[in-house]
Amino acid sequence: MKLTGVEIREIRLPLVAPFRTSFATQTERSALVLRAVSDEGEGWGECVAMADPLYSSEYVAASADVLRRFLVPALGRRERLDGAAVGRALEPFRGHRMAKAALEMAVLDAELRSRGVPLARELGAVHDRVPCGVSVGIMDSVPQLLDAVAGYLDEGYVRIKLKIEPGWDVEPVRAVRERFGDDVLLQVDANTAYTLADTRHLARLDPFDLLLIEQPLEEEDLLGHAELSKAITTPVCLDESITSARSAAAAITLGACSVVNVKPGRVGGYLEARRIHDVCAAHGVPVWCGGMLETGLGRAANVALAALPGFTLPGDTSASDRYYRTDITAPFVLADGHLPVPDGPGLGVTPDPDVLKEVTVDTQWVPV
């Protein structure tokens, strides 16, 4: 197909409750929604960059700028385009993986819609529904945390992830284990909040039989993660450190992790995410799908990815109402702890025009 232009739309969605991690507290979700228009139809994408460069170096305004000035024009110079060609066309531009992933997603959606093929089938999915975990932010008190976890378990979530930071780690985990028992699948996420000097402290989490501890150290510190992995029995999972299939292979070879969190936006798109899945599967390393508070667009694509055979752990593919009272697409609703994999062409979902208009704060049309 031939790209004719891309609409870049900034939206802001209020969260149902503040979401606190070791690096920020969010009360709303700022995101970019892309609509790629081609001579064969249109497709939708979502950029998961945050409003500020806290989780990564990317942020919403910078993503919009690089899309408008460099990435969209580069695709426009291609006479024929499909999803697989996006990565090659954008390779000369360093970094900006979240912006690239959003553009690949939109082009891939347009291509698959024109072919009548669901994204899940294109990626190689083997399941028609996926088990769902939920990410629980840092709370003001342990009783507040226990109430929140109880609510999510009552809703049917099959795995609980607790955000942790120094001063909010061992005791909250202990309290959740004592209240809900050893049968609850439980893991923790540090978002790079610790250093190797905290090894003895992190080892205090070992008795709680956690599925994993996610990204305890800085993203560049693969050797530190390898040392930590030798010193604790809780499996170490990498998130921010994994930016490509190559980096995943390096981390596994170094012994820096025994589990990998795959976030398509962080690694440059769903096709690279599939390559990471394949690398990990070849090494016998389980993967799971992380989340970035996506709208229904990103959630649909994540659920499709999580239906691949190597995704053996429940991901952060929560229902829409975990974060939003009103999503921009038809809501994803939890059923028996699972979400259905969309089976329509492309993403299998499209935004509601009225809702999208209501939450839009800026729109730019980039012709090519």
C-alpha cells in the first residue's frame, strides 16, 4: 500500500485512581493515537510514551515531534509499504522506539484490515483468550493496599503485581502473603529503584515465594543484575533493560535474568516483540506481556501478542476499567480471569469517534 498521511492525535484520559510507582504518580494518561491513511484503507496505532521522560527517555511531545519531522516522512517516501517494511525504513533514526512502535502498529493495522487478517493470527497466536494480572501501585498504607488487592482478587485477576521501592517492599509483600496465602500468584516490580548494595535487603523477599522481581536495578546494569541473580532465589525479570531481541539474548547469556517482560512500545513494535518471544523461547526463558496503561487500542494488540505460545505467565493485560471509566474503544471486560483475543481484522477494535473527540487535546495531520 502507499501511505498518504498520518493523523497524530494527543489525548488525555483521567485514571479511575492515582497510580504510583517508584518514579511517578499518575492521575491521567497522556498518549498519542495515530491514524495511518493509505490508498488501501486506514489503521490505528498508540504511542505508549508518558508525558514526562521518567520511565524512559521518550515523552509525548518528543514522540509527536519526531513522528512529524522524521518518521512519517520517511514512510511516505516508500512507494509500497507494509508492516514489515516499517522497521527497515525507520532504522536510520536512532532510538525513539515508542514512536516507531506506534507507527508500525498503525501501518500493520491498515495492512491487516485490507487483507482481512487478525493481528493475533499474523503474530502466530495459539490461544483465543489470555490470563490477566493486575499491577497495584504504591499505597499510603498497608491496609489500603490489602483492600485494593482484595478487590482485584474478587474481580478475578489471576496474578497480583506489587510496585515496590525502598521503604515499601518487604512489609507490604509480607502483609499480602499473610492475608491472602501462598496460592496467590504474586510478583513485585521495582522500576530500577535499587542498587546492587541492596542485595541483602532484596534477599529478604526470597521467603515469600514470588514469581519474580522485575527490574530491580538500573536498566544499563546487566552485570549487576547477573550478580543479583546469583545472590537471591527470587527469579529476576528484566523490563527496561530489554530494548530488542539482541539485548534480550545478551541478558540471557550473561545470566542477568530468567524471565523477560515484553513491552512492544519499549522495543520498537510488535514484530520486534515477536522476535524477543522467539529468542526467549529458544533459550527456555518464559515471557509475559507488560503494560503501559494502554487504551483499548494498545490493549487489543497486547492481548494478541500475549496469545503466543511463549507467554506462559499472566501479563499486565488488565480490563479497561482497571484504569479508565470510559475507554476510547469498546471496553475489554474480564471473564474468569481472562480477556478474549480480538478476532476481527487488524487490531479488531477501533476508537469511538465521540469519545475520541472528547479526550483529544491536539490533532495534527502530517501529509506525505
